[in-house]
Amino acid sequence: MAFARRTLLAAPALLSGTMAWAQSGRFPARPVRIIVPYSTGGVSDITARLLAENLAPLWGQPVTVENRTGAGGMIGAEITARAAPDGTVLCLAGTAHTISPVLYRAPYDTLRDLTYITTTSQTAQALITAPDFPPNTAQEFVDYVKARPNQTSYATFGALGMELLCHRAGLEMTRVPYRGSTQGHPDLIAGRVNAMLDTVTPTLPHVRAGRMKMLATCGTERDPQTPDLPTVAETILPDFTSTVWGVLMGPANLPPEIVAKIHADVTALLHRPDILERHAGLGTRIWTQSPADTTQLIASEMEKWTETARALGIEPQTPTP
């Protein structure tokens, strides 16, 4: 109801924004903001800034990036959902966009109140353990944990990838929450927690230095940075994947012509050789989909994480800003 009231109050702005676009006959008719609902320096932020830098001369309008953090990314998503449907407020979010509304009470409807334009990138996670943790393969990990229910621990940081792995493999482990993945690294290196799922790139230097062990990756195929390491799907769970992806979205009711233009321009830029190379250096691959396929991805991810949370008995909480 609160969101509905805010939407009604915002109706004049929505109407004026749509009329401005219709009267100008071109997009964009005014400056564009790309909201990033996370802090600076992450893949979403880097991608948004690359897009802003290159879209501004293409569109003939300033394109700026605004980091609006908090509530697991829901503050930035709500700002976008409340914006005028003229394409001048966009949001570049990540995997947390479909997890946070499962863990917390969202002030918007993830599917109805936003328009999904394209995915942007994808990065596989990996099963990482402490250096002295006995298992050396994914199968050994499962066997070890099953023989010691609730005697092994894992770091968790808002995502539910490790929870999904435990649920699918029938593992009973102790959750140790952190505010972010890197906050859990010191405890993993010291052996105070036994395992975690994290993306390959930030953990690989620790693995190569012997401070962590990487048992398997969690993509649909082997990670190019670790081609000799099998995936979880190859070894223990044929249908299991856990990836971190980016998604570009706008408010609900974006005109199809605007969606099509943003999709075409963003897709072309992301596949430019220099941007492909930049993302490869981050350990991510460019991954663009149609608006319809992107919307389907969001729906299926929401369903997956809702099912996981329900199986684990996780009830939505009021988010902390």
C-alpha cells in the first residue's frame, strides 16, 4: 500500500516525463542517470561507468552514474521503480536484485514495477575452502561434511549460493554471516570458517599463494581462468550453477521503442573489443540477452531463491538501510 501511495503521488512526474519524450520525438530528451545500488569499484559500478562514458556522446546527453547503496540493493531499485517511464533513470543491478526481495520485505514488486532491458555480464562462483581443510575435490567435500553434520562452517554474505548448494547436496553446515565476501576472506584463510562460495577473480591470488583452496567452479562450463578445474555440475550436482550477473533495468511501462533503443545501443557497446577486454581482466564475460529473455531470467531466479529460502525456513525481514 505504501508503494501504491508513492506511485500515485509520483503520477504527475511520470506523465510529464512520458509527454516530454513523446513531444521531443527522440531519446533521450534530457540527461540520463544510471543508478548502481552498490558501492563503487564492483563489476556493476565499473560496467555502469563504461556505459555512461560511451553512451553520452552517442545519445547527445549527459549520462551519469549514481551509487545508491543500502538494503541489499533495494534502495536503488526502488528509486528506479518510482521514476518516470521515459528511460532517463536506469539501474544496473546484480544477482542480489533477485535475492534481496526473498530475504527482505521489498517496497516494490520485482517483476511488475520494473522493465528489464538486458543482462550485461556473468561471472561464475567457485567452491573455496580454508587451506588446511581436508577435502581436495567437490565429492570429498560432500562426503566430509555429510559425515560431520553441523561441524563444518561456511561464510555467507547476503547471497544464497552456498545455501543452495547445501540444500541440493543435502549438507548440514553452520552459517557464519558477513557483510561482504572479502570480509570473510581473513577468517577463511585462518581456518575460522571452513568454506564459502565466491567469484573466481578475487580469490584466485589467494589460491595460487596457498592461502585458500578452490575445489570446483559453479558455472555452466569451466572457467577460462581455471580450465583444469571441474565444475560442480560435472562432479556432484548435474544441474547446479551459481553465478553473479548484471542486469540493466528501468521503471515499469517503458515504451517499447525506448527499450529497443537502449538495448541495441548498450549491447553494441558491451561487445566492443576494448570493453570485452576490460571485462575479461575482471574475470567476467559479457552476457547480453533480449528484454524478454532477461525478464524470464529474473522470474526464474526469483522462483529459485524463493524455493531455497522456503526450504531453509528463511522468512523475509525488514531491511536495514
